[in-house]
Amino acid sequence: MITAQGVGLRIGARELLAETSFRIAAGDRIGLVGRNGAGKTTLTKTLSGQTQPSSGTISRSGEVGYLPQDPASGDLGVLALDRVLSARGLDEIVRAMRATETLMASTDDAEREKAMERYTRLEARFTAAGGYAAESEAHRITANLGLDDRVLGQSLGTLSGGQRRRVELARILFSGVDTLLLDEPTNHLDADSIAWLRDYLKTYSGGFVVISHDVELLRATVNKVFHLDANRAALDQYNLGWDAYLLQRETDEKRRRRERANAEKKAAALIAQADKMRAKATKAVAAQNMARRAEKMLTGLEAARVSDKVARLRFPEPAACGRTPLTASDLSKSYGSQEVFTGVDLAIDRGSRVVVLGLNGAGKTTLLRMLAGLERPDTGEVHPGHGLKLGYYAQEHETLDLDRTVVENLRTAAPDLTDTQVRSVLGSFLFSGDDADKPARVLSGGEKTRLALAALVVSSANVLLLDEPTNNLDPASREEILAALRGYKGAVVLVSHDEGAVAALDPERVLLLPDGDEDLWSADYLDLITLA
């Protein structure tokens, strides 16, 4: 259980949450919602103990498992399976058992005997910690999240960003903790894995808080909704499921509008009467009292809901370029003995639109990083054409310098802009005042997405490489991205699990990984989007 008493949150001078109290108990399945930048990620990070509240106290009974949007995967040399098993401390025992098995094959009788005795002790510890049943449970969870034995046998450093995130999700679910804090858990999951996660959370016996823009996940799993209102710095708590919450919130808003309209009508009549009475000295005091009464009627009202602000996004007018600004030939990539893809050829003509499909781990992100010049292929070359100007959106936000401020990041992307122009662009992406001077590392996933997109907008790029650009975005911001994709006149290479993003792109071609096969786009490929 987590209990919050009088908790307030601030970032610099900006108040994210006024002092509020709540608790998360066993059986509470809470959907935490609010616009991008409202403070959802900050709140869950604080509940997990990674940061401290500005005011109030948070107490925790039982263990808490936290999945951040950008999880740190620990030692990248650790095997994926060992990372999952580490949630229950089984990884060290398993590693010791593996090493001891090798020694048991020794031709030295004394060494072999010693190894066998050690193995017996290790196996007893392994059994006491849940043993083979726990390992089987870990395999079941990882398999349902699309992590097969081949992936589990690889070190974290050889996995894609999506695979590493699924390893972290598997680790949290395997941990057996009392309370889960999950920030966008469906990112990088295919349709089957999302369906399994929904069923898992529906029957989870502990408590959880989930941040998600996946409406179907919220509809299927939550029995309470916490709405973080960025305009009021308030946490509205609804003891309702998702559909009932939406209906209640709309009902409450209609009531607030009706009450305000009635009160304003009565207050206006009182003020008009007071104005008439002020003309007579004998009625001046009565007029003053009447005006005070009107003012009191208005101050006691709940404020009408203010519409959430949305970043206004339009991709850049592309710089002039040659007919084929980007070409790749015979690209291949392996990590150790693990081949990711081989023999990939791709020509990006001016204004062309290509979607890259493939299962998680097929190398989609790796390919975009190669095209962006951030990673070298094992074989083959990437050839920039005449006038090429690349814009790269990375799903893990590695194009941002997390140690620099929001303003400094945008200045780096567009050094020719004046300070006034930089601030104006950031304002259109909802970074105004002190928010523009925050270091990038404290931004939520949605805010990092907005900053990375702002950098694209000022880039005048003629080839955009977009890796899951709609992740972490609220519905209104996602619609802005889709509209921008539809209107962009340059070339686009897109990786996405979002059918809406692919439909907005209206691709001409599809590149299938890991085989590197290229085909004309057809609606038949739509079924592969959520599976890829």
C-alpha cells in the first residue's frame, strides 16, 4: 500500500500538484490520466521513492515495482533472462549454478567433487527461493511479452530499445511486489502482448497505478481514475471505471457550466441594481453590500474546466535537394553471433514515403540509426545525395542532450534562430516561462517527445526518419502529429506500431526486416502494423 498525505509537487516555480491526499491499496487499479506535461510521470516517480515531494509525506508498506518510461536496464552485459530473474534475487544463484556445471565436467576428481557439493548447496538455495517454478513463471511472462529464448540468452546491450523495455516490464511483473507503478507499459508491445497484459492486470491481486494512452487498456483494467489537471494543479479522484469516469467527468462539467451561468446571471442583476442605488447617498451602503454579495456568489463557484493546451505542430518546409537525397546499399548488422539483418538496399527519393515493418528485434531502430549516421553498418554504405538534410526522431530520445536545458537543446538544433525565435517555437510546443529553462532530463516522456519534435520543426529537413513518433503522446497531441505527417512535403521513413500514423503517412513503399525485402504498399500490410 502507498499512502500520500498532503503531497505537493513543484518543478522550479511551477506547481504541478497542490497539496492532496490519497492512498493506493490492494485491489485498487488506478488509471492516472492528464495531458502531456501535467506531471503524471513526476507523480509516479515520487510515489516510487526515486524523488521526494515538495511537501507532505509518502509512506509505503510492502514492496513497490516501478516501470519508468525510459527504464535504466542496469549492466548491459547481463543476459536478458538474468535481468528478469534478478527481481527475486535468482540471477546470482543461476549464474553460479551455470559456472559450477562447467566445473563438474572437470577431469580433476577433487575439483569435480568440490563442484558437485557446491552445486547441491546452490540448488537448495535456488529451490528455497522458488526455484524451477519461479524460473518457469519468468519464462511464461517473457514469452507473453514477445521475448523468446533466443532473446533471453542475449546480453542487454545487444537488444533493441523496445526489447530492453519489455525485459524491464517482465522483470517488474515477475517481481511479485505488492504495488505496481507502470508508466506507458504498452510502448513497444505488439497486439498479442498488449492483450495478454490487459488480462494480467485485470486479475492482479495487488494495487497498481498505470499511465497509458491506450484507452482499451484503461477501459479493461482500471476501477479508479486519478485525473491530474494541469490548469488547476489538482488531482481529481474518481472511484469509477473508465467509461463511468468519462461520463461522470462530462456530467460534472455540465453541472459546473450550468451553476456558473445561473450565478453569473444573478450576480449581474445584483450589480446592475447596486449601480442604480449608488446614485442615492442614502442607499450607498446597501449598494455596496449588494455588490459584495454578487462577488461572493462568483467566488464560491467551481471553475469551469479549461481546455488542455495542445502543441501546434507542422513539420518543416523541406530544403531543396536532388532527386534521390538518401541511398543505402547492402547494409548488414550483427551483435556477436546474432545476425540482425543483412543485404538491405534502400533508395529514398525526394518526397517519397516508406514504412519499415518487422517484428521487435528485427532491426528497425538500428536501420534508422544507420541512415541517420549514428551507427555504422557491419557491411555496406549509406550515401547522402545532393542537398540532403536529415531530421531524426529517436524513440528513446537519444538525440536530446539531457544535461542541457530545453532552450539549449533547441538552440543546438537551430543555431541561426534568435533567442526570441527559439522562445516562440518552444512556446508553441507548450514550453513557456521557467519550463523552457528546465534540464531535459527532468522532462516526462511526452515532454521529451515534444522537444524532439520541436527540433525537427526548425530543422528544414527534407528527409525525416521517424521512430515511433506517437509514443507517450496524449490523444490531442497525437492528432497534431498525424496532421503534420499528412501535410509534410519531404521524404519520410517511418517505424511505428500505430496504424493511425501509417495511415496518415499514406506510404508508397514498405521495407520488411530482417530480410530487407521491398514492396509497393498495399492495405494488406495494415494487419502487420500492430504485430510488428
